[in-house]
Amino acid sequence: MAAVTTLPAAFVANTVLTADQMNNLRGAFRVLQVVSGTTSTNVSSSTATMVDTGLTATITPSSSSSQILVFANHPGSQKSNGSVNNALLLKLFRGSTLLAFNNSIGAGNGAAAELIFSTSFVYLDSPATTSATTYKTQFSNAVASAVVNVQYVSIPSNIILMEISA
């Protein structure tokens, strides 16, 4: 959890701040840069092996204390009608580090029916680096039966990375 930012003791309620004090405040929790990525290439899986979705974006933080706010959306996710147990597992990675996952999406609907759905991530990361950092998603069939797809019928998936100053 990020530290709470409070006004320095020199700031007094109901006083006009100096230009230097205003500039100090402007630097905190500011969006420094925004990077995005998109793909509409359909990718299928019928196994429990994780596969790249093709959705990726790279950001180079300007400070090692910056945080990266990640928005990733797969609106064209699909589970085929091949099995009642068919389900999609979606994971968010920074490089090879697992950050978050959505498990068994589309499972338990009680029928071997096709479902088309949206799945997404909103994640605040602290990579502690100023090196180029790549974020991506991977998916698999959570129960390895029938087929699951991302970017089904070329519906585009999107990722947005926002560097937030500390």
C-alpha cells in the first residue's frame, strides 16, 4: 500500500501557497506517461498450457518509485459449446512475474453452451525499476476440454499502462 501523502507542517490551513509549495504538490500522484497496446488476432486453446494472447505493452518508468496502473480488457473472450466444464483462465504478467488472474471464466453455466464475454484487469503495480517493462496477458482452457478463444471473431483486446508518480 502506498504511503499517505500529507501536507508538510509549513503548510497552514487557509493560507495561500507559494509557487514552490504548489510545484511540490503537483509532482505527487501525477500521470507521467501513458502507453497502450491492442490486438485483434484470434488465439485459441484447448489445453491447460498457458498461451500468449498477443496483448502486450512496454513502458519505461522515469523513476523507480513510480507505480504502473494497468488496465487490460479482453471483450471478445469465448468458450465453445464443446463441454459443460469448458472455462477460460486469464493471467496478467509483468515480464515473467504473475500479477493477477481470472479463474474459470465461463465455467459452471450448467450447459455445453457457447458463451462470449468480457474479462479484464485493473492492477496497480510497483515494478521498482527504470528499465523497459513489458506487461502481457496469457490464457488457457482451465479444464482442458473443448476450446476457448480470445479476440474471438477479431474483437480487439486493449491494454493501457499509466505511470503514476510517487
